[in-house]
Amino acid sequence: MATQERSHKAQKVLDRLSKKLNRQMVGSMIACVHCGMCTESCHYVQTNPDDPTYAPAYKADQIRKIFKRHHDWMGRVFPWWVKARTILTDEELEELKDIAFGKCTNCRRCTINCPMGVDFATVNRMVRGLLVHVGVMPEGVAVVSKDQWEIGNQMGVLKEDYVDTIEWMEEELQDELEDPEARIPIDKPDCDIVYTINPREVKYDPRTIADAAKIFYYAGANWTMASEGWDMTNFGLFSGDDDLGGSVAKRVYEKVQELNGKMLVISECGHGYRSTRCEGPNWGGVTLPFDSESSVDTMLRYIKEGKIKVDKTVNSTPVTFHDSCNNARSCGLYEEPRELLNLVCTDFREMYPNRAENYCCTGGGGAMSMAEFTPRRLKSAEVKANQLRETGAKIVVTSCHNCVDGLSDLIKHYDLGMEVTQLVNLVAEALVPPEKAVPAEEPKAAHTLKGYKVLVVDDEPDTLTYLTTVLEDNEATTLQAADGPTGIELAKKEKPDLITLDLSMPGMDGGQVFAQLREDPETKMIPVCIVSGKPELRGLIYDKPHRPPEGYLDKPVDEDTLVLNARKILEVGRKE
């Protein structure tokens, strides 16, 4: 029986695989024990429960089998035993493309849920790189990569169009500030900051450039933008092409050095931040002589140092925050955006799960450029749509332009009626001109809690005393319960207008109390605000079929936050 001849592309993939294997890759290839812990973590699996080909372990096995056949001794000697196989045809490469590009956004949520530390997203990126090496990729990936190679940015923005947009935004800034000296400098040498952006900002959303310039203006920053090497995004991360990744990153680094900039500030973009700050030096094989940071850190520092002042009451519409996979899971940027949000907004509502456990916006991994996989992407977006809907927020904030597009797409598809914005827009909106005095404290609320009865359920005596004192100082009538059964009994008897509920209590925990309150016809309509110091217990309430609580506050909670949230839940402002 004749042996089938291997195609030229298949051979090149196998040759390339040998060069890409390192300790991390090999560890992820051999460590999987098929326990299934990763399966439910994937948003594709959750929306396609009857299709096993979406499971992370299954997807990884398609390259793992090839690795075993060519690089593991047991797979070479007993391929039938370990289910090893080779790759022979271009059709098999197309099957790999469908998995690597069409069934995964490289969000890494499966990775953090793997007890063996298998990093499937890194393996999947390697598979993408192997396929791109032989020209097997979605058309959108090929087009974007070509633009970034040849024009210098992933959206093919020409230099003259970029400069024209910056000059246009400068004129807008001067008109708004009524200052003809307000500038968006280009190629200014010896600056403290060189500011890099996503090409989407030039092409579709130049307001983010103007808002950043306004913040720099108010802060009195010595900053500049570059005429070339200004694209901090990097499609090499999505395509798996390390050569492209290194080339794009070095363009940015070289321009900062040419301008003698002291710090590179990266505008809000998850994959741009990861590529430029975390991965680029490795791809490019360089050591950077300057510092770099996210613009989120920059804005937060400006407020803390008093370089800019903000009035958070300007942003009073309820907002929630979406953690970009690359910012959060891959780079650890969790708390800074939340700290900044609480400084510039009055009603921030957490999305659950969040931080490292947050779900992808479905636009990650370059998915927005792969039109052929749009139906799959939007189907998987149901998971994120449910997250957004449960917050009750009107605006979703994210520090990533890719997520802006992904979220906007799914919000329209699922008719959620929400807006999407970024921190730079909210900070710019909240800015207080330097000549205006900003009160040291926020003004007292025009309305109190007078006439409302609040039941506080908490097993910690100090917390119980603190919460009731704050509520009573704001003219509420309070009831106290130091355990769950007492809280349920008082709720039935007294019919309070609001219940604050701790989650971690001995005996009957807050989740059980919440369930009974929601299931009992006498109490199911009473608003509940969770006040807990253990966010890891949020599954006690959010993973249940009941209506979610009307509020959630993390301990320790300050007086203003408690009263503000109580008033919003009770709609005090509308009751006269």
C-alpha cells in the first residue's frame, strides 16, 4: 500500500513546529490530563454545549497529536496507543485553521482554570503562527498583517491622513479650551511622554485623541505624539507571527529613542498594551532604555498627585466595567481601572464574574477581522450579553479599543441598549478647569433616607454597628440581625424597604438567606444590597436562578458609597 505523500505546506509546518517548541510549549503539550476543568470556562463551549470540538482540550489535542507523532518517543513508537498522528494534506491545514482562528479568541480563561497549568492560548497562538507561515489564514488576518508590514499600522492609515487628523483634533481642542496655544505636538524631542495610540482612534474615534490631549493639557504635561511608529497595536500577537510582532514593536521603540522620550504611554488597548509593554521586547530581542505604562496608570497618577482635578458627579449614569483579556488576565491590570472609575463616576457596578474570571468580549484574538467567523462570534457573545444585562448599567466601560468594537457589536445584536466608552472619555468629561475651585468634599445629598426602613444583616458586631450608624445618621430607621434566620424573620415581620446582607456568616450563609428571601412571596420584592468582604463568595448569589441583588458593595465600604447606593436603590431622589 502506497504511503500518501506529504504536501509542501504540511512539511513546512512540521519543520517550523520543531523550531517553535520550548519549555512552555512542551509543558503544555504533555501536561493535559483531560480532566475537563477548562471546558466550562470557555464562552464558545457554553453557547455550543452539544459540540465537543469547541472544548479547549479537544482543540489543543489537534496539535498535541502531531507533536506526539514527531517529538514524543512514545508517539513515534506506539502512535496508535497515544493517538498520535501526522499531518499530510493542505485540507488538514484548513481544518487546523478553522480551530485555531475560528473557535478560539486566545482569551486565556481556560488557562487560569487548568490545574496543570496548560496554557492553551499560547499553544493556539503557536498553531496560528505555523499556519500563517505557509499562508493558511483568514483573509482579514492576511490584509491586516500586510498593512502593518507595509504601511506601518494595522488599518492602513497613511501618514498624511494621520497628521491631518491630529491637526484637526488640535483645532477642536483649541476651540473647546479657548486657548490658541493648546497643542497636540508631533515629533517634539526631549519630552517626558511619547503617547502611542491605536489606529482605530485615527480612523473611527478621534475624540479619544482629543480627550487624552485635554488631560495632558490640564496636567501641564511635556508630551508628544510621533509622526511614524505611533501604532502601538500589534497583529503579530493575534496572527502568531513573531517576526511581524518584533518588527512592529521595534518601530515604536526606535521612534521613542529617536525623540529621546523618557516614557512611553500606551493608550487604552488591551492587546496593544500587552504587545508593546510585555511581549514586544521578547519578539524584537531588545532591552528598552525607557519606561512604559498604560494611560490608565497615567491618568490615575495625575489625579492622585493633584495634577488634574475631577468632578465625579458629572458622570452619574450607572456604569459597569469590562476587563480586557489582555489587560487583565495576561498583564494583571485589574485594580487600577476600578480605582480610576470610582474617582470619576458616582455609580460603578461590578460585572460578575470579573477580573481574571471575566469573559471575553468575543472580539479578542483578532476575531473582528475574520468576517467568516462572525456568526460563531456573535453566538458565543450570549455569555457576555447576559453579564452586561445583569448589571443594570447603561454604560459599559473598557480600556481596550478591540473590546469597544466587540462589545458594540454584541450590544446591537442582543438589543441591550447600552453605550460603550473608555476611561479616557470619562476622565476628560469629569475634568475641572484649574481656575475653578473644587470642594474638598462632595456636597451633601439633597435627599436623606428619612422615611425608609433598612434591615442590616451581618454577623460582625463592628460592621453591624457601623452600617446602622451611617444609615441612622442619614435619617433611616434601622433593624439589626446578627445571623441569617433572624434576618429572614425580621424581613417577614417588618417588611423593610431595603436589606443589606453579608455573604460570609456562620450557619446559614448569605447565599442561603438571599435564596429564601427571593423565594418567599412575602419578601421576594424587597431590594437587597450585598455588603461583603469576600468577593470569591459572589457565586452564592450570582450563580443562582433568582433575580440578582439590586446592589453589591465590597467591604470596607465608606459612608458616602453606602448612602449613595442605598439612595439609588430606593430611588430617594424621586420620592417627595
